[in-house]
Amino acid sequence: MSERSYRSTVLVSALVWFLLGLHAPMVHQITHHNRMPDPMALVLVAALAVTGVVCVLALLRAPRIRGAGESASRG
């Protein structure tokens, strides 16, 4: 993964997890007040959760990016 791609993935991941956190009160409404939100909202939250997990897995699989000062011979 290139450095640019890695940075983009980090930004997307942060945005997705932020948006997912904004919708966390919806889970409280479902579990404690037995109120079901709009089905489209449930689909949106599920899509955000899947995207967040995919981003984190992509970041964990990415090889270590070497800095400009490091040589390729170092490990």
C-alpha cells in the first residue's frame, strides 16, 4: 500500500468511526426503549460498521511504510 493510499484509508477510517459514534444513541433507543428507527437508518449504520471494520483490517494488513531517512537494508 502506498503512503498516499495508507493516509487516505486512515482518514476514511476516522470519518467512518466518527459517524458511527454519532449514531450510537440509536442502539440505546433500540435496547432500552424498544423503539425501532427507520430501516434506512439501520442500513446506514450497518454499512458504516462494515466499512469501519474493512478499513481497520486494511490498515492492519498494510506493510510498514519506511520513512525518508530509513534505508531499505534496515529491518
